[in-house]
Amino acid sequence: MPNLAINLEGFRNIVPELILGGVAVVVFVLAALQRTSTDIKQSPKGAAARGKKRWQDVLFTNISALGLIAAFVFLFYPSRDGSTTLFFGLMVSDPLSTFFRALVIGATFLCVLLSVGSPSVARDRKGEYHGLLLVMAMGMCLLAGSNHLLMIYVAMETVSLCSYLLTGFDGRLDRSREAGLKYVLYGGVASGVMLFGMSLLYGLFGGLSVQELHQAIAASSALDTPVGQWAALLAVLFILCGLGYKIAAVPFHMWCPDVYEGAPTPFTALLSVGPKAAGFAVLIRFFYGIFLAPGDMENLIPAADSIPWVLVIGIISAVTMTVGNFIAIVQNNLKRLLAYSSIAHAGYVLMGVTAGGQEGFQAVSLYLLIYLIMNMGAFAVVSAVDRLHNSEDIRVYQGLGRRAPLLGLLMAIFLFSLTGLPPTAGFIGKLYLFAALIHQGGFWYVALAVVGIFNSVVALYYYARVLNVMYLKKAEEPVVTVSVGNMATVLATLLAIPTIVFGIFWQPLAKAAQWSANLFH
Amino acid sequence: MSHVGLEHFLVVGAILFTLGIVCVLTRRNAVAVLIGIELILNAAGLNLIAFSRYGGQSLEGSVFVLFIIVLAAAEAAVALALILAIQRRLKTVDVDRTDSLKG
Amino acid sequence: MPYHTTSTLLTWITFVPAIGVGVIGLLLGLKPLLKLKQGTLDRLSRLLALICSGASMVMCIALWSGFDSTNTGIQFVHHAVWIQAFNIEYFLGVDGLSITMIMLTGLICFVAVVASMPWGLPKENKEHFSRRSVPGYMAMILLLEMGMLGVFCALDFFLFYVFWEIMLLPMYFLIGIWGGPRREYAAIKFFLYTLAGSMLMLLGMIALYFASNPTTLIDGSPCAHTFNLIKLATENDFGTAGMLLGVAFPKIVWIGLFIAFAIKIPMFPFHTWLPDAHVEAPTPVSVILAGVLLKMGIYGILRICLPILPEATVWARYGIAIFGVINIVYAAFVCMAQKDLKKLIAYSSVSHMGFCLLGLAAFTSQGISGCVYQMWNHGIISPALFLITGVIYDRAHHREIEGFGGLAKQMPEYSAIVGLAFMASLGLPGLNGFISEALCLVGAFPVFTLLTVVSVLGVVITAAYYLWTIQRMFLGPLNQKYANLADLNWRERFTLYPLAAIMIILGVYPMPILHLMNQTLDELVAPLAAAVGL
Amino acid sequence: MGENTFPLWLIPFLPLVGAFINGAFGYRLQRRFGEPVISAIGVSLPWISFILAAIGFVKLQGLPEGQAVISQLWTWVEVGEFKVDMAFAMDPLSAMMALAVTFVGSLIHIYSIGYMHKDDGYWRFFCYMNLFMFAMLTLVLADNLLLMFVGWEGVGLCSYLLIGFWYKDLNNAKAGMKAFVVNRIGDFGFLIGFFILFWSLGGEWSEAGYRTTGAFSLHFGSLPAMIDSMATKTLWGVPAPTLVGIFFFIGAAGKSAQIPLYIWLPDAMAGPTPVSALIHAATMVTAGVYMVARMNFLYVLTPTAMTVVALVGAVTALFAATIGCFQYDIKKVLAYSTVSQLGFMFIGVGVGAYWAGTYHLLTHAFFKACLFLCAGSVILAMHHEQDMRKMGGLGKPMPLTRWTYWIACVAIAGFPVASGFFSKDEILWQAFNTDALLIPGWIPWLLGFVAAGLTSFYMWRSYFMTFTGKTPEVHGHEPEEQRPAVTGVLVILAIGAILASFLGLPHLWMHIPSAIQQFLSPVFGAAANLKTAGYGHGTEWLLMIASVGVATLGLGIAWWLYRGRTSTIPERVLKTFPRIHKVVYNKYYVDEAYQATAIRGFLGLSRLSAWFDFKIVDGMVNGAGTITRAFAWIDGAIDTYIVDGIVNLVAQTVKAIGARLRRTQTGRLPTYLAGLVIGVIVLIVLTRFLSDVYG
């Protein structure tokens, strides 16, 4: 019978989530107040009103930004090196979760900044927008820290619900609503399937927290009977379906391009990074937490042999990156292109998951962190261009290198990084992934690495296509140099710096990733 | 008549699940798809309840179901909101018509 | 032996161009603030490029004067830990193999920068590459120079790889932005080919890394594996490393690396990117491409494949030789059929690099020295040839060999230089090309008698296509269209005469260069020669 | 093994200086100061070289027998065992050659002053001529094979430049290219021989591969001593010496215009006449003979190679002579006579009579140069008319030319007392008497003997056709004698042609070995112990008389047919055998044959490989290439041919796949959900399958 003290102890560990939740509430309340106030005053759409609204935009941005910063700070204070399970094993607070919580908070922070003055969010709905973002951030944090099937489900649903709403948030566009609808229905099915799988697992092993399942599987004889094997197999694959949907892995990726294209650009940026990262955290924790031999990062328990899930994930990885890259080649909408590229990148990261072990997890953490930087950057440029031309079509990028040299340069940097060429951070990420695989050394591991290599070359083709359009093609219209001074550009510039710097010196990143990549502290 | 056991519940759950899947695959009306989702969720819920009752295990399963119900309601709310919005703009809730985003 | 830092000269040589890039970038950024005119900006960036590449070249000469050719070890070492977490070191150094290449790079890049100046061009020629977005162009050239110098200086595999890849981007843009009509196609083709190669190299590199034995970094801290090329060669025997992808480890890794390098050489059948790249690239870029970039492949083989995977190299030597001969003869034949002067010269490069492959495959000291000396000579001759092409292209705006005729009357000085360069390239004794080709063949003969005989036939064909070109372009009645072409101007003289002088001097007195490399190369090739019982 | 005091290197170097000055500044000099400056530089330096050569010769006399004057400059190339010096050596053979080259060469330079007068390429001409002198002297004075090869290629280059001197006429340019390329084919042989020689000196091949056994060297001084170690070694199952000998002879055949590589020499007559005299008669073409003589110690080891050399020489001698009989272009006649005479020289060096071959080389240098220069002066007089049928009776207006030409004819036709007689006769006798070949000696003798008769005939034919009969009108005025710069040279050469005979008065008459034989004996020591058939003096007398007889016969027939251009017999004869005449007149259609086979095949091959590169290699890289082309062919979109390479692999194939995959993204939710469900099912099946495979 656990005593109250432990629970209070536990709350100290989820201060960031509490802060986020709290700030979210505040924002919602303010938004409601502002809405009513404007409704009552019936203020004419005058300059004053617009000025007021801009002021509100700034207000909400600042509040949520501060909230996120505070959450980030309290995430590392008190410093948590050890690993503690909270709330009867519902959650765990260990380096892995801390790292990914930091990641998602950072992503949300960037998204908030990116949303400043974004045309796709109506000024008078900023409040809800930021509120939802904060709740989503909280959800992602919980997801990253969850250690228990129930917790996984709840957190994931929190994230999903917010994303559904935010996807459909762009009042101007039908495509936004359409995306939202598709997203919610698809997500519903996926999570339903996962839930069914969870129920089976619960039935088989009579536990819901990762530790219980771990011990149960190691002990129980359920896997000896064919029925048991079938059931376990179904359970695992159903859950994989839910997680695969979160990280947009083939064949659970089909919602992804439509949603990315439909959603407001800043939110797409977040969507392509945050939930993915949290999803990977769960993926690692669930599978390896259950199937790793206790205290041993490298080897699995014998019971795992009856379900070759590592191989399955490997195959999914290969298929995912290939499909993502191949379809990306024929895309003409930058957002959609980046959507497929993000599918491909999920495939790359899955290489790390397949490799497993300290190095595999380190590679995953590192890659996701770098991917956060470079992909956010790319989306920042896209939204900057979006504000210039009000379009994401590749045609509007023609001659961008001449017309807006800065944007062109930044885009080039991010694209090279996404391709994985030195001296950019993207290369480092790839390096660690390949290294992890090759160090495993088995035939299938190296084969997967070769597939990865092949894909990197294919990927070059569509990234370079954008470069071609920006630099090699001459702009039809007379070349007018446009200078873009807005948040998106500033953000892109700020993100370009680490993209280069971490490509040349990434020691701290590597250390952090290594620290995070351990399930047994 | 024999005693109702775990298996019966599981069979019902499985059937519910299958029906749900079939429903989401076949129906073109967004609301119907939503209903299918509900079926799937309830199938899972039924399983959990059954296991926690018969498996002689902790109450976690039952607790889980409460969460499912809550979240299912929330999800339904969101979904219906979006469906309404679509309905207002496109005058249709047919998920085959909403295909402006593709490729 | 651990090499501790003895000098930072190499770092300077490598990164001075990078400084130039930085300054140009800064100017571009501050352009609005400083109210710079585009013209001033262009002039400034040209000046910067001249200064930086010039400084690099001067330092290369200093390097040469300070180099001790009797010492087969690494000299001018700059050695520090770079990324502790991955056991990556910042390790620069030269030995007899790389010093020649570094000097070559310094020289050729400077020549290329000079050749990128618009001096002596008619004013109305606004679309000339030397007048289009100059700052970007100069920045790219300098970046490229940094990459190439880095590759030749780097003695840490990872560092080597990074520099190797850095060369890709500027080359892509230089061809793609300042190139000819089909530049996009050529650029992306170059990019894809090379990237495919370097990706294979990446895998090979990682594989070698994880197969290497524990050792210590330069700061003494122990490391489980190493990228240090010297340690990889001396402290590891990969012959015992088991299987990879079902093939013996050394062989599969060797093949991966070799393909990566073969694409750069370029070796048949991976050579088709070269003609396109050359034809589309602006003259100075072709100069660098032919003068230095093509040397990367052979250099990589000599620096990595030979010392680190000797047994695999021995295993593959017949393959290398055969492909070398194919390069020589086949490409020579292709040259005969070319109509575009630049394409002809591009293919002749393919043919000449074949001698390198043949030479190094023999593991005789003559062969290996001939190989490296051939790299050097080709690095002197082919830039001259491309400059020559540029001269005529700037005047006549086309390169169709058949389109000229009788130019000897109109441009005697130019014709003389062309004659000299062609003779050097076809290996006329007394000029540098002959020495290296002869050395390659002499070295290869005892091992691959028949193959060598075949490749000597290539020499005959080479003479044929060069003379035929001369005949079609310079002899016969003057094509009246070109009755008013100007002869060489001072910029062209300034770029061509030094190269011409080197061709002659190193033809009659090649020892200065040969001395630099002989000892190192003998040591490099000795174990392999022993393995084949020479 | 030699002394190093005398700066031999100056001998080739000075002409090089001249070439450089005239090449770099000649254009301006000529415009500023006129031709004299050019010629002053161009002519004086070769003369100084001649003087230096003479001094070197004297020094050589001072040395004990078997030693050479050496001048060592620097180490040229040194890699491993491959060590070559930049060094010059003068032993009797090279001394003789150097003297001949500088003397005849300088004379021809003087001649050119007159001949090239008022040519706007005057400076260029002297530049090339000096460059040639440099190359030729490097060739003969080189101390090692590689340096010799420099000269070897250098003379080839210069002949290329000089043949194409009047490059505005594309035919001249083509002739030059032909010369260079054919020479290159010869060089191919030279190089291979060079490799085999080098490596088989210091090591040997076996099943296990190549093994080093001893020391390497390429210096002529040290080669004879080491050469015996080669005798036993083999490569490709053939004795190394034989291989080396034959490959070297291929080189020699290219340079010295022997079958089958002689075709370039007649075309080379396109160059200015002094060039024909200097390069294509006196000096360069004899390089092959010189080289074989130089390598005598190698050839004595291998009867096979000797036989090849002798036989090819003999056949060429006869073959070319037959063609010469039917030519009308005076320079063509001389050209084929040169080919034929070179054949004689090769008979000499082939049968081991090295000194005789070399001696003939020397005498030939004089009388053939004389003949060409006479022809030159005739051509000038006829305003560049070379067809003998349009000439005749030139004897009266230009006596000096006539009589010098007459003397030269006497010499070449081989009448006693004139130099040609002794050299040629010695060769024929030695050929008859040899037993060192795989074939009896009388075969080359017979061929040579007939050739000698024909030589006499066609030379006298040319003489009579040119100088006898009635004088034609050329451009309305009498042809007249040339200025002294021309005629003087003719006289000197004619005298030389006579005097040269005293160097070679045969043993048979003097009862002591001839001067030249004695002088050269240290170089040709190896030849001393070659087997002879041992015929006596009687036989030698007999042969001597026979060859005089045949020469007389040739003279007689020529007299009968062409004296005074009156007889109509020749025309009638030709009418009777039109076909034969046609064939021979057209040089047996050899050029046409080459054109049809070798050259066309070569070009075809090059086109083929270009096509291959364009279509297949790029195609191979691009898997879709062939298919793409198939489609392109169907809808006739030719430019689809052009797109190639890996870009296409990605562009076509991957794009196609991408487009297909993209269709799955229908935008309809049911599809997506179906995708999800099917995905799960597939995964289930897959996993089961895999776990069966594994478990």
C-alpha cells in the first residue's frame, strides 16, 4: 500500500507538465475573457481594435513562450539523472523521458515563435491556438514519460485531440478542415486498434505497466501455446499500429501528407517533429523496456524470439524511407514534399530503433534533436516564403536565391542538412544511425544500412530539385530583391547557426544523446 | 445453459472489433465512420473489463475503461465539430467527397 | 608512432581560402549597411579571391622548401582531438605522396582564379561567367579550394571524408549556376554520381572504424576504435576481420571504397559524368576539375586502399590494371570521334588517368612513382588544355573542331602554345607527360606484359587524335569567319606561360618532383610488392 | 670508360638556342631587320656545332681504343632500378654520324638561304631546321636509350612540322600527320623493345611472375658487357633478344621507311626540298639504320632478328626500286630511291656487316643530299614544276646543276671509284658471304643485286629526262642557273660524294681493312665472330664485276630509251602493258589498301566506341536507358537519346515508381483506413512467416 508521500514526491517530477497545464488554463481563460469583452463592446473593425488584437497576439505569444521556458527550466531543476517511477509505475522520470520532454517543449517553443503573425491563424483565435499548443506540449511530455499502457493511451489521446483541432484551425481554408476530419477519423481508428491490442496484452500477461509486462513475459508460459503466440503477436502489432501512426511510418503514414498540407504551416512544423519524437520515445520504451534482458542494453530476453518484432521494425524502416523518398520526388508543393521527406526521415530514425542498444538509442535521440532543428528551419523558410507569395508551390521558389538571397541560402543549408551532407548537422545524425547499424554487423543490419545509403542518394534528387529551382533556374519576372524581415526569417537564421555549428562540433549533442540513451539507470 | 465465461466476452469483443473495422472501411458517411470507431473502442473496453473480472487480476482494467469512455466522448466531440464545419462549407459529410488533398 | 603537432602551416594553407569565403559573405551581408555598389562588391571579391588563393600558393611553396624528402614519415603535423565522443581527431600532415598534390592544388587554384577575371574581355560580353554574380562565384571557388586542400592534408579518415564532401557543394553550384546551356543536367549528374560514391565510402569508413583495434588518441586518452589513417594502416590487420554481407571483410570494404574513388578518377564505366561536367562547366572550373578533382580518386586509393587493405588490393590488382588499360585505349578511341574540343580533352583526361591505374596496380616503384607523377603532370597539362579551350571559346563562342581551320596564320602565339600543350599531353619525349607515362608503362611491364603492350597502342592513338585536331583547327586555309580573332591577351598569357614552362622544365629535369615522392612511395608499395613476390 | 672533359652537350644545344631565338623573336626580327639576321643565326650555330663535333672527333682519336668522349649533365630520371642520366657520349659511330649530320646539315642550311628566299615563313623555317638539328644530334650523341628516344621522337616532330611547313595547303598538313602517326607506330615497337630489354637485363619472367636477378642499365657504354646475360631469357616463350631485336626493328622500319611502314616517306616530299634533302634523305631516315647498328651487340645474339632485318631490307630495296622506275615526279623518284637505298643499308646491318651498312649511310648522305638539292634547283628553275615529262634539256642553261647531278648519279648507280660503288658492293658481298642468317646469304644478295640494276636505270632515266633533249619554255623565259648559295653547296656535296669513296676502299684492293672499317671496329666488335660462308677472293671479284655489269646495263637501257627524249619506245611499252604500268605507277595501291583497311577500320572503331560510350555505358548506368530509348525510337523522339546516365535512372525509373506510389494517396479516407488495415494484416502474415523461418 504506497503512502501519500510517494505521490507528492511524484508531483515534483512532473512540474513541467503542471506548469504547461496551468499556463494553458490561464491562456484559455484570458482568451475567453477577451472574446466576451470584444463581443460585448461590439467594437467596430477599426485601427484601434486591430491594434488591440495585435497586442493580444503578442500577449498570448509571450505568455505561452514564458510558460514553455519555465517548463524547460524546471525540467532540469531539480536535475534528474536517476530513474524513478511515479504514480505506481504510471510514469517514469529518467534521462530518456527528460531528453524527449526537453525536445518536445523546445519544438513547441519554436512553433509558438513561428506562429507570430502567421496569416493562417485568425487574430481573434490566438488564445485558443496557444492554449491548445500548450496542452499538446503537456500531452507530449506525458507521452514521453509514460511507462504504462493506460498512460500511453491517455497521453496519446491528449496529443491527438489537440492536433485534430489545430489541424483544422485555419479558418480561411477548406483544406484545413478536410485535413482535420481525415486526421481525427484516421487517428480514432488507429488508437482504437492500438487499444484493442493493449487489451489483449493485458489479458495475456495481466499487467499494464512496462515493468509488470516485462516480468510477466519473462515468466509466463503464455507464449508457449500457439494461441498465446497468436494473441501476443496480434497485441504487439496492434500496438505497433498505434505507435506507427504517431510517427507516420509506412503503412500507417497515409494521413500524414494531407494533414501536413492542410494544417497551418507553423503547426505543421511542430507536427512533423514533436509527436514523432514523443512517439519514438514510447516506441523505444515500450518494446525495449519489455523485451530487453534486465540491466542489459544489448540483448533481448528469450521470449522475444517468438515475435521477430525487431525484424519487422527493420522492414518497416526500409519500406518507410523508400516510399517516403520515392513519392517525395514527384511533389510540387513544398509542404507536401517536406511531409513525405518527414516520412522518409521517420524511416531513417527507425534504423536506429532497429539497431537498438546504447548506440541505437543514442542515434535516435541525436537524430531527432538534429531533425528538430533542421526541419523547423526548413518550415520556417517555407512559411516566410508563404507570406511573400501566399503559396507553397515549388514554382514560387523560382530564382529565390537571387530575389531573397538570405532565404535562399538558409533553405539551401537546411536542405543540405536534410540530405545529410557534411558539414551540416544532418550528416552527423545519419553518421550515428549508420554507425549503430554497422556496428551490429549482422547481414540484415548492414543490408538495411545499404538501403539507407541508397535512399540518401534518392533523397538528394528531390532536395536538389528545390535547389535547382532556387538557384539554377532563372526567375521569369524581373529580379527584384525582396528583403524579408519577420519572425520566420529570424527564426530560420537562428536555426541555421546550430545546423552548421553542430555539423562541425557536436560533442555536447552526442554526450546528451548518450546520457539519454539508457533505459536502466 | 452453460456458465458464461471469459471466452464469451472475448468472442463478443472480437465480433465488436470486426464490426467496427468493417464499418469504418465500408461506410462513406463520416458520422458512420465515427460510430465504427466507437465500436472498436468499446470492443477494447469489453476485453479489458472481462480480463480484469475473470483474469483475477488487478482493477487496472476497469479503471482503464473509465478513461476510454471519457476520451471516446471527447474524441467524438472533436470529430463531430469538424464534421459540422465540413458540412457547413461543403454541404456533405461523405468522406469520399473530401478529397481535395491528395497525391 | 604518435605524431604530435609540429606546425600549423597546413591549417593555414587549408583555411586561408575559408577566411576569404567568410569575408565575402560578410561583405554580402553588410552590403545594404555599407551602401556598397554591386561593382565595388565584385571588384572586392575578385581581389579577395586573388589574395587568398595567392597566399595559399605562397604557403605551399614554403611547405615545399621546408619539406624533408628523405623522411618517409608525416611532416608538418597538426594533430588534436576533435570529437572525443567518436574518437575523431583533427589530424593534418604531409608526406611524399600528398605534398605534390597540395602544391598542385595551390598552383592550379590560383591559375583558375586568375582565369576567372574578366580582364581583356570585350565589354559587351555581359553574360560571361566572370561577370555573373561574382561574389558568389569567388566564394564557391575558394570553398572548393579549401575542400581540396583539406582532402590532401587530412590524415584522419573522418576529416578526409568531411572535406571530400565539402567539395561537392561548390562544384555543384559552380557548374549549375555559371555553366553552359545544359548546366542543370550536368550539375545534378555530377552531384548524384559523386554522392553515390561518397555514400559507399561512408559505409566503408564506418566499417573500418568498428573493425579497428583499440588504441589511444593524441591526447593519450584510450579509444576503442580509431579513424586515424596512419594507425588504421599500421596497427590493424583487417585480413582477419571476418565476413560482411557474406563477403570477406577486406574485399567488400575495398570494393566499396574503390568504387567511391573510381567514380572520381573517373574509371570506366563510371566516367560518363565527366564529359558533361566539363562541357558545361566554365573554363576555370574545368581547370580545377581536371587539374585537381580527378586526382582525388587515385589519391584516395593510394592513401586508403593500399596501406589499409593491402591484401584486398593485391587480390584486385589485375582488375585495376585491366580497367586502367580500358580507360587508356577506350577513351582514346572515343576522343577520335569527338567534335567538341572540350569534350575531346575531357575524354583525353579519362585516357590519361588510366595510366595511373595501370601504374599503381603493378606495385613496382617505377609504376607507383609514375602514377603519382602522372597525376602531377596531368594536373599541369590538362588545365592548360582547358584554358586553351576557354581562349577559343571566349573569342568564337563555340568549340566545334570542324568549325575552325587555318587559325595558325591568325593566332600564331596561341597555336604555338596549343601545339606545346598537345605535344606534352601526347607524351612527346622531353616534355613532362612523357616521363610519367613512360614510368607507368615501364613499371607495369614486368607484371602485366601484354596489358602494357596494349596500352602503348593507346599512345599511338593519342598522337593521332591530337594531330588530327591540330590539323582541323589550325592548318589549312583560314576560315574567313575568324579573320579577325585576336591572339592571346595578357591574362591568358599569365595563366598559360607558367604551365607551359613547367611542362618543359619538368620534362628535362623531373627529379625535383620525383625526389619528393620516391621514398614515401617505395615504402608504401614495398609490402604489396613483397606480397606478389616482386 | 670515358672522359668527361669535353662539353659534348653543346653540339645539340647550340642549334636549340638558334631554334629558340628564331622561334620566339624571329617574327619580329624578320620584320625589323629582314632575312639576313634570321639566316645568320640559323646557319652559324649548326656550323659551330660542326666545329665542336670535329674537335670532339679529334679528342676521340686521342683516347685509347674502345673509349668514348662522355659528357654527363645530371640525373634525368631515377626511380628504383630505373636510372637514366642526361648524358652524351661520342664513340666512333656517333662521331661519324655527328660529323655527317652537322656537315651536310649545315650545308643544307646554307642552301636554304637561297631556296627559302622571300618566303614569309623564313624565320619559322630556320627555327624548325635548327630544332631538327638539335633533335638529330641528340639522337646520335645520346648516351642511353631513353635520351636517344627523345631525339628519335624529336626528329619525328620536326619532320611533321617541316612537311607541313606550307600548312595552308591541307595536303601538306595531312602528309605531315601521316608521317608522324606512322612514326608513332614505329615508336610503339621501340618502346616495347625498350621495356623488354630493360627488364630482361636485370631479371627474368617465369610462371611465378617477374623476378629480379641482377643489375639494370640503359647506357650504351655498359650494355654490351651485360647483354650476354639476356641470351637465355624468354618472354611469351620467345627468346628475349629476338623479341627486342624485332621490336626495335619495327621502330627502325617506321623511322627509316621500310616495308610496311614506308608509306609516309613519298608523301613527305610535300615539304620544301631542302627538308627532303636533309631529313628525308641524309639524316633522319637513316636513324633506324643507326639504331640497329648501335644495338649490334644485341642483334648478333639472334639470327632470327638478323634474318628479318636483312630480308625486309632486301625486299624493300627491290620493291621501292620497281616503283621508282615508273615515277615522273622527280622528287618522287628520289624518294623511292631513298627507300630503296635504306633497304640496302638494312641488308648490310642485317647480315652483320654493320660497318658496310653505316658506310653506305654515310655515302648516301652525300649523294642523295646532292641529288635532292639538284632537284631543288631544277624545281626552282622550273618555277615549282616537278614533273620530269615537262622538263628536258636543262643541261645547257644550268651546267653546274647538271654535272653535280651526273656525279651523284654515278655514285648512286654504283660505278667504280664513286663512293656508292664501294659501300653498296661491300654490302652485297657481305650478304652473299654471310652464314649467320636462317636463310642462305644469296637470297638477300640476289634481291639487292636486281635492285642495284634498277637503281642505275631509274637514276639515269631521271638524269636523261631532266637534262637532255630540247629546253622547254617556262613562263616565257629560259630557266637559268641558281645563285651561288645554291650551286656552291651542290659542288661541295658532289665532291664529298667522290671523296667519301676513299674512306671505304675495300680490303680486296688495298689488302688492308678500309679506313672506315678500322675506325668503327671498336663499336662493332661483337660482329667479328659471326659465321661466314667463307667464299674466297675469286667470288668477291666476280660479284664486283657482276654489279658493275648490271649498273652498266641499267645505264644502257636508260640511254637507249630516254637519251634526248627522242625515243618513243617507252610510250609504246607502256601502251602494251597498260595494266602492269598502272599498278606499279600507283605504287601497287598500297596507300589505298591501308586507307581501306587500317585507317577506315581505326576510325570506324573510334566511332563505334564513342557510340558505345554514349549509348551503352551511360545506358548501363541507367537501367531504364534501353527501354527509354526503345520508346524514344517508337515515337521518334531522338533527343531522348541524349538524356542519359544515372540522372535518368532516378528521373525515369524512380519518378515512374514515385508516380505510381503517389496514386495510392487518393485523398479519400476509406483508402487510407483500408491501407491501415491491410498494412496490419500484411504485417501479421509477414511476421508469422518470418517467425516460422526463424523459430
